[in-house]
Amino acid sequence: MTESVLIKLALLILFLPLIGFIVTLLFGKRIKWLYWFENSILILAFLLSAVLAYFKLTHFTDQTLISEFEWINLGSIPFVKSIIIDLGIMLDNITVLMILTVNIVSLLVHIFSVGYMKGDKRYNRYFSYLGIFTFSMLGIVLTHNLLMMYVFWELVGLSSYLLIGFWYEKKTASDAAKKAFIVNRIGDIGMFLGILTLFLTYNTFSFDKIFYQISTGNLPFGTEFGLTVAGVLLFCGAIGKSAQFPLHVWLPDAMEGPTPVSALIHAATMVAAGVYFMIRVFPILSGDALLVIATIGALSAFIPATIAVTQNDIKKVLAYSTISQLGYMIMAIGVGAYTFAFFHLVTHAFFKAGLFLGSGSVIHSMHHEQDMTKMGGLRKKMPLTYITFLVASLALSGIPFTSGFLSKDGILAGTFAFGSLTGYWYFAAVGFIVAFLTAFYMFRAIIMTFHGKPKNKEKFEHAKESSFVMAMPLVVLSALSLFFWYSLNPFNPNEGKLLSSWIKTPEISVPQSARYEFMKTDDKIINKENLEEVTYSNSYTEAIHHAHYPTLFTSASLALLGILFAFIFYQWKVFDPNKFAEKLKPIYLLSFNKWYFDEIYYASFVAGTIGLSKIISMFDNKFIDGIVNGSALFTKNFSAFTGKFDNVVVDGLVNMMAYISGMFGLFFRRFQTGKVQTYILFVVFSLIILLYIFR
Amino acid sequence: MQNFPILSLLTFLPIVGMIFILSLTKRQEKTIKWITLIVTGVQLLIAIVILFFYNFSMAGINDPSSFQFVEKFRWIEITGLAWVGTIKIDYFLGIDGLSVVLVLLTTIVTFIATFASWNISKSIKGYFALFLLLDTAMLGVFVSLDFFLFYVFWELMLLPMYFLIGVWGGPRREYAAIKFFLYTLLGSVFILLVMIGLYFSATETLANGSKVFSFNILTLMDTANYTTTGILSPFNPNNLRFIAYIALFIGFAIKIPMFPFHTWLPDAHVEAPTAISVILAGVLLKMGTYGILRISYPIFPDITIQLLWYIGLFGMINIIYGALAAMAQKDFKKLIAYSSVSHMGYVLLGMASLTTASLSGAVLQMFNHGTITAMLFIIVGIIYDRAHTRDMDAFGGIANQMPIYTGFVAVAFFAAIGLPGLSGFISEALVFVGAFSSELIRTITIISTLGILLGAGYMLWAFQRIYFGELNSKWKELKDLELREYFMVVPLTLIIILLGVYPSLILQFMTTSVNALVKFMGDAQIIISSIN
Amino acid sequence: MINITLYHYLIVSSVLFCLGIFGVITRKNAIMVLMGIELILNAANINFVAFARYGNFGNSGQLAALFVIILAAAEAAIAMAIVLNIYKTFTNINIDEIDTLKD
Amino acid sequence: MTVYDITFYLFALITLGSAFFVVTIRNIVYSAFFLLFTLFGITGLYVLLSADFIAIVQLVVYVGGILVLLLFGVMLTHKITNVQIKSGTLQIIPSAIAVIVLAFALIKIFLSTNWKTFQLTAQNSSVQGLGVLLVNQYSVVFELLGILLLIALIGAASMARR
């Protein structure tokens, strides 16, 4: 295994799903079994990515492999340096782990879909869309430059559009697809401007070159503020893609897509892209930018968590929990807990995929019923689904012995340390509150769905455990939600290979003065054993060390408390949740109506744009065209007037002349006898007169 | 190859075809169509041959020796006139990186438009004869390097277009045709005035040493050729270059069409038959921007640089305004027409920054807009042929009825939105990269990026209204694409995808020229400013 | 000594000419009109011959007169044919009654 | 007053006098006969002007040809049984005034013009001279006239036959 072989392997993994997409799209209508082609391609991609990850992580642990080629060359440009745009891929540990994650989740979603989508009239088309989705996501993961990042970023947008709107006969589905694409575009504009800013300054799109330039002190527009602006602009992309406040509105609507699609989009791929992007550009984020990011992350963690508490649609609950968890990750990046952000990204991918597929299994067996108030008691009918769902929920709630506990604990420790170092305690506070809420709403969902008595007898009777193709992914994913894959010590994630040797906080490129205090490199003490903290100052190492056990204890107990509350309210019915809601009606309504974001956006931006477009169109029709037509009309009227003038005055004169001539004619007509002789007589007279004149 | 008059062959081949067609009787409809197809097909082949023999390293722009496939001889020469002396007009053809791309575009679009014309049923002979005449005029504009010749072709284009819209158009065809004709004629008058002004301002030295006034565009670019007293000469302290520039710009802007001169476009498009819409959007609009790049910019570099901000501003207005106007449309074709306005705004924006990236982007955008919009109009034509309505609200669920068609529609729509991987993205991105790097219009560029969002908005909305949702039972009978329609959409789709993945295919032809133009603009501006 | 000069001939011819015109103008009958024309022609002929005689032009003047006579003959022939045709059509040859073209 | 003078006056009187009757007498046959005299008088004048050939032609063509033709015309167009072979007149008075005034005007013009004349010399027959002229200088005119005459005759014949 040489480097070039690894690169080729990575390219192969990248393009396999694309081939699957093209073949399945073009021939899917004729050849019914073609979805197996797509599935086997994914199996192959998974195997290859496992091989790739193995060799990369074991043989090239500390190397970053880059391969690029010249894509656009604008020649020798006068006055400025040349513009050469390279495309290429980069392989580092994060990349290969992410590829593996994406491929695992994608493969499992593919397999699940074989059962879930059975009987759909566009069965093969569905798989081809999954193919392009996987391709786009892998592109984002593999790219080594901003432009390609943007390209695949948009392609992810496209594939999400196709998949969310897969059942386009439903108005809600096509609306949701459109909304997802457009809301994403809003963020993309910011990202695009950020990319332009960086390109303007560094004349390249490649990450490594930009990082190097920044570390040499060359900043956008020459100021640290410029760097902050660039970082925030890039973050706009992540806000859109990762459904962060205030652009999170598309994600709940995207539940209109088939449930496996939700699993794919909201677990490992699309929404993860934003976090992944932030992880990629982490070295250039200045302290101010990080603060903005952390704030947005905290808001995005908190608001959806409060919304999820009151939702009755099982997928909506999961959707808001997704936003909330993504908020965690973004917040983690904001507070500098880089490794845990990525760690949570991976663990979340698995357990959230598990949850979505589990809910898919439920929905499938309930004949596309998504309302939890109509479910209940499914535990007995679908034990396997129940157990896997439970495991994944425990992971999401951050209960010990799960992967979620490890990663969430790391993030909370990070916020805690951040609070202790900078005084911004509210990130930690939000983190803990959300941890409690998460546990509460997840178990509320579990209890409403699987416990208690069935609310809808008829559907309940028909419900049955899912088939093997649907159950198998659930089992795999719930297995992946357990702690031992990541660290053998269920209470200390840092003991696992993943965090101890594979993922390291990269070197920060930002000038010292623009960093957080604790990120400043003081090279007095570098803890060589714990490579994670190599880039930060010693105080941070201490702080996070101190934070570890308190947060561990607090978060676990808060999560358990949340579960307890859920049982009190919904299982044992000690308090009636409805009465409770009555008492807190304003808050309940705010939460139930999703803080009215959709309504506000619709009333302001959507209606505003459409209204503006109507006005513009009117303006165009009435005013501009009015001027054109008016001038035409003026010309026409003027010419009509001229015509009248011509008719009456000029022609009148002419006619008068004609009339006079006519009178003369009448008079002279008498002389026109028609007799030659008379004429000759006249000739003679005239001759005489002439002779007289010219005598 | 450089000595073979391949450009004349390319340009006048349609005239030969036209004569052939005119000599046929009315009833030989098949033959007429096939002749047109063969002529346009051969043109496409010739264009490809030109691409093969094209030398990437030769810049053109202002240097006569680095133009390629040059044909130059005296066309009109009248000696011994009072006051004027000798009137001399050259037949001067040649291409460089700016025009070769558009020549290729023209041949491609015309070839495909021939397929789109296949179902014309009203007086076929006249239609195809005019069609070929139009073809000649368009190519002539792109290959001529003499202002007079340029103008002749420019005007020649009007006549067939007028009849093609006015005779074979929709219900309001007379209105649209006259509007188009008068509007463009107005622009032509401006161009004519400036052309004459320029003619009397610059001289060219003949072989025998005598100096005569010149229409040669390359001569007009060189400051040294201007007389001291010409009204448009930089040496004349009271020159009218500023006014002339604006007049010329308006002349070209009408064709682009630039806000606020754009209102002929929706009408003309809505009324024109499909093939003519395709040509109108695909090629004719490019003549405006090409004229600015070929004539306004290099001849008036000083004024251009003064007015760059305004050009950018109008580009921005075009982008935003066109997009918003498109959003409010109910007529499918009108929506596409306004989207054209919006997309041509990117070209203007790209031209406003005078950097290599954005100028390349602008020229590439001309090409890409040509192919994408051509495809969009073909798409409208296909659905209109079947449903006989273009009201978007009347449709719905077409995706189920015509899945293959919808697939092609999706490609075209997403290309228009600027989805990466399709050609529209590359040009827009290059435009933005270049425009953003120009400090002068950075704010404008930032506002213009809203166009990306609005574009997605109206396009996806339209897509949803027409293709998604439950199928209206009225459209149960609609058939999916037939063979002829595949011939139209498949090549365009391939071009769109190919250029989206590997834009250098087209970019390589123009980089040298664009760089030369940027350099020339910079140098010339210094020279002229040193005069005053 | 001959007292007759060119003037005498000219006076004769002019009087003859005027008489011819008078005939043409006043007569109704087509044949009479023709006769008047003959008189006019003869008046002209007298002038030709007289000028030739007194003007020392050689014989060209006489030749012109000769040509006039020939033309007169041709004219008379055609005119008579026309008159005969008119007579056949209208049963008279009074030219004041033959005015079909008038209205 | 020489013989020549007397002869001239005589012929002039014959010419003008009979011409006056030609245009004034109502009876067509009579006027035709007076025309004969007029022509005869003109012939005399020709002789006085030493134009012998013209005089002979005048006699032959006019008197022998045209006049006979006119008489035939008169006969053919007026039924013999219908005695009224008369021609009406019109606009006598204005015509008379006009013609008289014209005549005076013409005479005045002729007399007031200073004609450049030569002294009359005796002349031989002009026949030879005319012959030479006809076939040399005026041969084309001569031919053309011949053709014209031919056409006129054919035309007249074909017209009259209808």
C-alpha cells in the first residue's frame, strides 16, 4: 500500500456511487433488479473504505495525503499573478473516518430501503438518488479545496432536493424539497462570499495553502477582522447545511421525504457536512468567529430541544433532536473542543441513523402513521425495533456505556472548561439543560410509541416486526451506539485509539492576537502523552482535566433525571402532561408551534420576496413597458394628428385647389366640344395671341 | 489552413442554401428542411474544423497579426470625393478568442434550432430561407473586424428576425415583432452615429503612404491613429467620446437586453416560434455583449474605466430585477425570458470588473447561457406543442406523465440555477471571483449574489408548479419525447454537463485573448490619460 | 423687269393657307375638311418652291415639295379609307355628329 | 408690268379665287371642281417659279389622282339618288375673323421679314437635278417614302375593304 494506491482507492470510493447513480438512473426503468447493482456498489464502497481507513490509520497515521490536478488555468494574467484552479483530494485521518462513517450509514440505509420502499413505483430511481447523495457527501469529505467543497456542497443540496421531494405528488413533499434547497442556498451565499474573500486574498482554494498563508500573517483585507468575517461567512454555509439557527427551518419539513432518506440526510451526510466543513476550516477561525459559532450552536442546541418536547410526530421529534445535537457539535467547535465535535459527529451519525431507521420501521409497520398519539404498546409487537430504538435513545440521551455518553461528555467538558477560562458560562449551562431535555423528549417518544396501551387498535393489530433487511441495519446501528467501539473505558473517551492517536486538534493558523486566550500556544509545557492538547495552552489542558469528572457526573445524572421525568409524566402518569401544558400555555404553544419561525419567515421573507416580485413585475409591465408603449402611443397619436392635419389642412388645400380646378373645368368644359375643328380654331386664336405677344 | 477563406465559407454557406431553397417549389417541404439541416450541420463541422486549427497562443483583440483565419481585401473604394477624400471599406474577417467561442455557439444553436423548426407548417419555404439569412447575419457579426461590415451584418439580422417573429409567431406577433424591430433599430441608430463619428476621427495609412479614414476596428483601437480634430479623438480637447460611448453602449445594451431596455425581450420571446426563441436567446443576446467587448471596450478604454461601476450596477439590477420579475410570471416562456435578463446580468457584472477571471466568466457565461437558455426554450416548446398552453398553473404532475422529459428539464433548470457540475455554475463562479476581486464593484457583487438565491427560488417554484404534484387529468394524453426532440435536448445536455465538469474545453480558447484584452485596457487607459 | 418678288408668292401662299384653315374649321363634311387640308399643303408647297427659287438652294426645295405631294397622296388615300369606314358605321360623314369619344 | 407679272397675277387670282369658293360653296361636288381650278392655278405658279417637274407632278398627282379620289369619295358616301350632296358649316363668324386676322398677321410677318433673296436667273429644267438628288443625297428619304406610300396604299385598301 503506497500513497498513490490509497489516493486511487479513495477516488474509486468517491466515484463508485456516481457510477451507481448513472447506471441506475438511465436503465432503472427497464431493468427491475438494478437496485441490487446500486446496493452491491455500496457494499463494495464500504469494504474499500474500510480497507482505506485501516491502511491510512495504521500505516500513514500522521500523514496528510494530497493529490491534485490543474482544472482551470486562466493563463498569464497581466498585472496580477496567474489564476490556476486545482482540484484534488486530501486524505487525513478525519477524512477516512468520515468516509467510513458515511459509507456505513449509507449502506445500511440502502439495505433498509430495500424493505422500506418495496412497491414504490420509482423504486430504482430512489436508489439512484441515494447513489448521488452518497457521491456528493463523499466529495465533501474528500476535497482538499474550498471550491470543490462548494461544488459538492451544492450537489448535496441537489440530491437532498431530489430525495426530500421524492414523493413529489404530495404538495408538502415538493414544498419541503424546495424549502430545503432555497434555505440552504441562503447559507451558501454566505459561504460563497467567504470563499471569494479567501480566494481574493490567497489566490487559491486549497485548504493547506490558505492555512499556510494565514499562518505567515497574510490576512484577508489585512486585518484580523477580515479573517473573522471570512470565518463567519464560511460558517454561514454550515448554518444552512447543518440546519443551525436561524436557518434550521428546512430540516423538520424535510421529514416529508421517505424515512430512510431522513436517516441518511440527518444523520451522517447532509447535516453532518456543515459540521465537517467547520472542522475542516477550524484552523482559520479566529476567536471572535469562534464565539459567534459557539453562540449560534448554543441557540441551535437549545431552541429545537424545547420544541421537541411537545411534538407528537415521531419524525419531527427526531428532526428537532437532530438540530439540537448539531448545535452541540457546532458549539463544541466554537469552544475549541475540536476533537469532540468530530467524535460526536461520528457517534451521532450512528445512533441518529438508528433512531430514524427505527422510527421508519415503526412507521412502515403502522402503514405510514407518524403520529405518536396514535401509537403505543408497540414494544410487544416489535421487540427488536424497540430494543434497538432504546439503545440508540440511550446513546442520544448520554447515558453511560453508550457512545453518546462519551462524546457528549467531552463536549460538555469542553464548554465547562471554556466557561472556566473565559467566563462565558452560559454555553455550559445550555449544554446541561439540553442534555436534560434530550433525555426527556427521547423517552417521552419511546414511552408514547412503545409503552402503554395501543391507541389505534386496528393499526396496532396489523403491526408486525420488520423483515430482515430492515431489522439488520437497526441491529448494526444500535451496536455501533455502544461505547466499546470508541474507547474501552466507558467513562474516558480519550483512552480509545480514535481520540488518543487518530484525531488531533490541528495547528491553528490564526495569528496569536486573534485567538482565544487559552488557544495561544505557550510552548513551556506540552503534554506529549496527550497529543490532543498539543495546540492549546497549558491552562486549557488543566481546565479540561478538572472539568472531566464533574461534567461526567452532572450530565449523566441530568440525563437520568430527564428519563425519570419522562416516566413520571407519560408512563406512570403521576402528572397529566396535558394539564401541565394548560398551565404553561404560552410556553407550550410557543414550543408546539416551533417558536413560530415558519410563520415569521413566511410573513417577512417569503411574502416580502413574492410581493416584491409582483411589484417589480407590475413595474415592468406598467411603468417600463408603459414608457415604451407610451412613447409608441405618443408617436402613434402624433402621427394620427399629423395624419389628421394632413387630411384636413394640407389635403384640404389640395382639395380646394382641385375644387377650383373643377370649377374651372366646368367652365372650360364648354370649350371641350370634342370637335377637332373647334380646337383648331382655338389653336388659331392662340397662335394669333402668341404672334401678338412676340411680335 | 490559415489562408483558406474558411470564415467566408462559414458565413455565406447559409446564403447558398437560401438560394437553393428559393429555387425550389413550395411543395418540396422535405427537401427544404433537409437542405437547411445539411447547411447548418456543415456549418457546425466547419466550426469544429476551425477549433481544430485554432492556435491558442494567438491573442487577437488589438493586434491584426494575431487574428486567425484572416480575410482582408478592399470591398468598397470610392476615390476623389470632396472633403472626405477616399472612402475605403474593407472586407475584413478574422477571429480571436472572444469570437471563436461565439461562432461555435452560433453554429451549435442554429443546428439545434433547425430541429426545433421541423414542425413549422406555415409557408415553409419562406421560413427556412429567412432562417438561413439570419444564420449568415449572426455569424457575420461575430467574424467581421470592420465596423462597417459589422454594422451591415448587425442590421441584416433585423430583417429576417422581424419576419420570423411577425409571420410565424403567436397571437400577438405583430406587436412583438414591431416592438423588437423598433427597439433594435433605435439601438442601431446609436451605433450608426458613433460608427460614423469614429470613422471621421481616425485614419489609416495605406500602402502608398496616403492617409484615409477607416472603419477598421483594430485601427480604431490604436490611439495613435486618431486625428487631432476628430470629434471622437482623444487628442481633441472638446471630444465627444463620453457621449459617444454612452450612445454606443445603449445601442448594444438594447440587444443584451439591459435594464431598462429589456421589455422587448419577453414579448418577442413569448410570441416567437420555439426555434426563433432559441436563436434569439441563444445567440442574438450575445451580440450585445460581444459588441461591447469587441468595440466599446477597446475603442473607448478611458471612458469604460470611468463607467465600470455603472456597468456593474446595471449588471446587478439586471440580475436581481430579472429574477424578481421572473418570479411573478405565470407564463412559462415569459419566466424563461426574464431569467435570460437575469442571466445576462452576470455577463454585464463580469465585464464590469475588467479582470481575467470575470471576463473569462462573462464570455463563458455567454456560451453557457446560450446553450442553457436554448434548452429551456426547447423545453417550453416541447410542452407547448403538446398542451397548447404555457400557463404554469394549468400544469402539475407532468413528471409522472413525461419522466424522461422531466429529467432533461431538471438538468436545464439546475444548470440555470447554477448548480455545480453543470456549466452555468462555472461561469457564474468565475464572474463572481473576478468581480469580487475588483474593489470598485465589490458591494455590487455582494448584492448580486442574491441572484443565486432568487434564481433558485423562481426556477424551483416553476419546476414544482409544472412537474410536481398530482397529475391533472387533462394531461393524460401527453406523450414523452420523440426522436426529433432527443436530437435537440441530448446534445445540449451533454454540452452542459461536459462544460460543467471540464470548463477548460472552452476556456482554453479564450484565455489568451481575455488576458490580452485586460492588458490592452490597462495600457490604453494609461496612454489616453497621459494625453489629457 | 419682273416685279414679282418672293413677297408676292408668300402672300399668295399665306392667303391660301388661311383659306385652307378656314375650310378645315368650318366644314362639317369630312371630305371637305380633306380638301381644306389639301389647300394648306399646297400653300406650304408654294413656299417651298418659292424659297427654292429665290433663295438659291438648288433643287432641294423642289424636292421637299415633291415629298409633300407624295405624302399628300398617301394621306388622301388613308383619309378616304377612313371616311368610307366612318360612313359605313355611321351612315354619314359629318364630323360634328361623330363624337362617340366625347363622353 | 411684264408678261410674267400678268401671268402671276392671273394664276394667283385663279388659285385664291377658286380656293375661296372651295371653302365656301356648300355643294361638295362644286367645291371639288373649284379645287381642280385651285390646283391648276398652283401648277401655273410652279411653272412661273421654274419648277417644271413639280408642276407636272402637281397636275398628275393632284389633279389626276387626289382629286379623282376625292370625287369618288363624294360619290361613294352620298347616295346618288339623294340629291342633297351638301355640306353644312359651323362657327363661320369666329372662324372668319380668326382666319382673316391670321392672314393679316402672316402677311405682316412675311413682309416685315427681310428675306435674303438672289436675282432670278434663267434656269434649265430641274428634272435632272432632282433625279440626281433623289438617288444620291435623298435616296434614303426616297426609299422610305416609297415604303410609306406602299404601306399607306395597302392599309387604305385593307381598311376600305372592311
